[in-house]
Amino acid sequence: MYRVFIFIAFVFGSGCDPGEFNGELKATGDSFGNWTLKNGNCYSGNREEFFGLTAHGPEGSRTGLTLVKDQLRGWTAVIQNPSSCTDSGACTSLALSKNNCKIFNADVEYTGTTYNDVREVEGSLQLKCRLADSTLVGHLRFVDCH
């Protein structure tokens, strides 16, 4: 009985922890707000049936992004503006692509690992974007997102 319990805890416990990202994405100006996204958790887009991932800053920071690949348009980064969030949790987001940015390098790949039917991904995102009065610059590396 003891061996079975350890096996079950290992199998189900290892799939519950989110992946992580490191690096920094820094926003300044009115359109993006003034904030920094760094060193948080990431999750495979496979959870919501899209190819890509989502990433969130530390609990309570309200910073986050979704990186999704569309077959026709390619990569889009949807950036959540934490300064726009209401008490109910609704936030304004901006969708950015190569058309909006001087540098937009996105790369996400399946790792070959699956946790509870969710395909794990890893990758990176490098952005240098400007919208009228705002800039968004940085590089993030995503590891073990499931």
C-alpha cells in the first residue's frame, strides 16, 4: 500500500506544477502602461486548444501575456495591461505582431512530454515594439510549460 501511494503522488504531483519563464519584458507609456513582467509561471496553450502558451507574473501583479500562432497570420502576442485592470479582474489587452514591432521573434516548440493530456511547450519571445507614446522591450525564455 505504501509503494502505491508514493507512485500515485509522484505521477499526479509532478503534472500540477506550472512551468516557468525567466527574463524581462518592460513596458512604458500610456498605451502599454508602466510595468515589468519577469520570472513567473507559464502554461501550454494546449490547455485551451491553441498552439502557444500563456505566462503570468507573480501572484497579484496582474501582468501577463498569451503567445499564439495562427496558421495564416503567424505569431501574435496578446499583452495584458495590468494598470487597466478593474477590481473585477477585467483588463485591457493589446495584440502585437511583426507588423507592430521592430523586433518580434517568437519560437515555441512541443517538448515531447505530456502531463494529464496537456502537451508541454518551451520557447522564447523577443520584442521591441512602439505604439505612439509607448514602448515594450524585452526577452523571455519559457521552460516546461504544461
